[in-house]
Amino acid sequence: MVKEPEPNTVQRISLNLTQRDLEAAEALARAEGTNRTVAIQRAIQAKKFLRDVVDRGGKVLVQREDGTLVEVVFQ
């Protein structure tokens, strides 16, 4: 039987990213003072958190600069 890895065990994967996705990862890394790997890891965890909120019946709202609220809809 194959033993499942611990949740925090690092596993190497290969990603295919568009140029736009790569530039977004690099911009996030620069803004957060980290590297692309950590930026992508954080983005995955953030999306998972938001997805969980929506799956439990919640809504994700963003307040614009003018104070209006808009709902973020996930496909």
C-alpha cells in the first residue's frame, strides 16, 4: 500500500503557464518580497479559502475605491 505524504511535505510538480500567468506570478512575488513558487502557493491557498466560503453558501465581496461593493463570482 502506498503511504500518503504528510500535508506539508513538499512535492515537485510541473506547471504550464501562459505568459500572462507567469507575469502575474512574478508581479505577486515582487509585491510580496518573495519568489514565484511562494507566490503561486499563496495564490492557490487564497483561491481555496475563497472557494470554501462560496461552497458553504457565503459570498466574496470586494469594496471598490468609491466604496461600492461588488460580488466576486467564481466559475
